[in-house]
Amino acid sequence: MANRRAEATERDAMTGETNEKKRILVIEDDRDMNELLCSVLGEAGFSTLSADTGEKGIDIAEKNSPDLILLDVMLPKMDGIEV
């Protein structure tokens, strides 16, 4: 088992990848769905960011550069397509 860990660490060093959690931005106006998605993703080992409007989502994305954005298409004011 220790050899596998050493090999994984070595591969990470070779690729330059870090063991930082990948960040996912959830943009969802339904509070329950937003909380559920963030909870499930957190349990799966991801770091989550959350927004309940498209405007807030854009602001968070610009400041934090998430690795992935989960975006609701049907948002109030600015819909997911506009975002």
C-alpha cells in the first residue's frame, strides 16, 4: 500500500498536479436543490461555491475561477443561457 501512495505522489510530481480539492460552483435558485448539490459534492471530496442568481454566479466565478460550474438554466432575471 505504501508503494502505491509513493507512486501516486510521484505521478503527481511528474504531472505538476496538486492534491487540492477541485472547486465546483453551483448556481441554483432553489435553496433546497442548491444545498443538496453542495452537500453531495462536498461529501464526494469537492470544494463547493454557491450562488442563487446568475449575477452572483458570474461574480463568484470571476473571483474564484472554479474548475466546474453547475448552472441552472431557468434562473430569475438573468437565465442560465445569458450567464
